[in-house]
Amino acid sequence: DNKLFFLVGVDDLMFWLFQFAFAASAATIVAGTLAERCQMAAYLCYSLALTGFVYPVVAHAVWSPQGFLNAKAVTPLWGVGALDFAGSLVVHLTGGSTALIATYLLGPRRGRFYDHRGTPLQTPKEFPGHSVALQMLGAFILWFGWYGFNTGSALTITGPYRDQVVSLVAVNTTLAAASACVAAMSANYIYDERKTGEGTFSLTYAMNGTLGGLVSITGACGLVEPWAAVVIGFVAGLLYLAMSKLLVRMRIDDAVDAVPVHMTNGIWGTIATGLFANSKRIKLAYGKVNDVGVFMGGDGALLGCQCCGVLFVVGWVTLIMFPFFCVLNYMGWFRASASDEVEGLDSSYHCSTLQLNTQVGPAARYGKNNQQLRRSLDTMEGVEENDTFPPQHHHIGHTPMPPTSPREYEFERTDAAKIISMTSASL
């Protein structure tokens, strides 16, 4: 009967806008992971699939009264149901799991883990961002925006105690983020000191640790005491750092560490709810108490439901998105060409370049001269016109395959200066 189609007859437009933002957040998590090597067509396609088919099912299962995981269902799972106050499970684990699948199938950026001949590098090459100041600004903007997401999730609560819930949510959000920041930065300092003899206070790890803490507390922000938020955030910072290092060891290229931040701490935040949620906070937020966290005297039913929620989300995401990305890869719509990647996707796809760092690649200085740049790539020293190589286009997994033509040659980032000089000569 087309009821509610295109918001026809919908009275609660605020709820729709809130869920729209949540769905969009799940999709944007993936974008950062695939940065610098993913086609624009792939962004559009997976955003449609994720927000249209994956996220709605997860949100219905956990947050709808008819969902099998919902704690307010008539017959909740094991008489308890899963608790996810603001989206550690629904939003962040969904986006993070998708990001892991996508980056595994897409493969690493050229020169990150392998040289131009496909030989593994003994030490992975770092690709630092062009501006730590802008990274820091972005982290603070996200932190500020998190108050809208977490406290806004309390708007569905009715009764005289809503102000207490909102206040608790804001306090827990702050404490978990700060605790995770300190944990990640300190642990990385100790790691560097043991490894190299000199520790460093990394702003990047501090920023991503903060985001990991925010992700971890999102699901429990209205259900735990402030001291528990500090513990949850501290563990989140350590988990983020450990997962970030593990991905590098496994040669899985996550450009912005979205998988450690969102997937790892989405899982931790969901499980932490089953450990630290207490009866008073659950009563204020949900109106009834079916079970509490294990550390708060619970019998484990809530923790079991939380684990089932994790398995369901990871399973559903894998079932839909793994074959979806495989199809994109087969169609040749997934990975950008080698010449586009070296030139820079801003230039090749959007006809614009960022003029802050001319040492990153040729596009920073010659973004408007795409044809000359491509010709220079084809005639680089050591690459002959008749050279042929095994195919690259439809490889699956993070082990690189040699390219199909001289234009598709995998140039290292250290060759950027050579490319620029040759491009200058061609002009």
C-alpha cells in the first residue's frame, strides 16, 4: 500500500533524519580505508548496497521492537536481548567489517608493502598524511559531533529521568575518549622505546585512539557508570594500537586505521556492555532490567546476547558485501588504474589537486597536464614500449600482481621526483 514510502505519512521525521545520518556514517567508514586507490564508481556502488541492504537489516534486528535482538521485543533473545545504546554494534561494527572485507579484496596502495617488482618490502613504507594539523582538526570535529550522536540517542527516552541519562551519556563519552587517547599514545611510546630505544608521542595514534574510545563507549554510554567508561576507553586505546600493528604485519593496507578504530572497538564496545552495564542505568534508559553485566552481578545472559549480536552483524555483512565487492572487482569497477593512482585520484577523477605538498606526486604540480603525465609514465627509464606483464585488473586479496602494460606499472612513491622531472621535460 506504499505506506511510509518516500516518507509519505511519516510523522517522526527527526527519527528518519537520525537514522539517515547513522546509515551514512557506516558508509563513510569504508571510504577512508580504501583511500588513494579505489574508483569513484565503487564508492557510489558500495554506498548504495551498504545503506540500502545491509544497514537497514542490522538496525531492524537490534533497534526495532520486532527485531530478534531487541531488548524491548515481546520475546527477546534468551529473555534478555542485546543492548546498543547509540551504535557500537549497529553502526561501527557494520562499517568496520565492511571496510576490512573491502581493503582485503582491493589490495594495498602501490609501494606500501611491495616494491615495483612485487617483492615484499622488509619494512613497510609509511604514507604520512599531508597535514597533521588538519587531521587533528578533523578528530576534534568528530569528537564534538559524537555528543550529538550519543546524547541524541536519548531522545527516545520518556519520563522525568531523561536529563540524567543525557548527562551521563555526555560524561561517559568524554571520559572514554580521553582515556583511550592517553592509553594509545602511552602504549605506542613504550612500544617505540622498546623497539628503537627512543619513544615518540605520536599525534596520529593519540587521535585514532580517541576515536577508538568514542566507538567503544557508543553502545554503553547510557548504561555504565563513569568509572567503567574510563576502563572501557583505556582498553579501547590498547586494542586499537594492537590491531593497527597487526594489520601492518598481515600486509593489509588500511589508509586511515578505520578497521582498528571501528570494527575492533565496535566489537569491544558491544562486549563491554555485557560486562559493565548496571541495573540502575539500564532501568533509566530502557524502563526495565532483564539482566546486567557480568561484572555487575549478571548471570551472563546479556553478555551472550551481545556476542550473538556481534556474530550476526559480521555474518550478515560478510554474506552481502563479500560477493558484492568480488563482483565489483571482476567488472573492473573497484581498483583505480596504476597511472590514475600515481597521478592522484583528485586530479584524474575530479580535475583538482591539493597544493600543500609538492613532494607527494606529480599531480601536485602538473594536475592539469594529464596526457603529458601519462606519456611520461609510459616512457620511464627501464620500461620499454613492448614490455608485457601478467594481468593485474581482477586480482583478489592483498598480495599484489604485476601490471598489464607499461602504463599500469607499479611505481614506488620514491620515484615521484623522477616522474616530476620527466614530466617537466615533456612539457
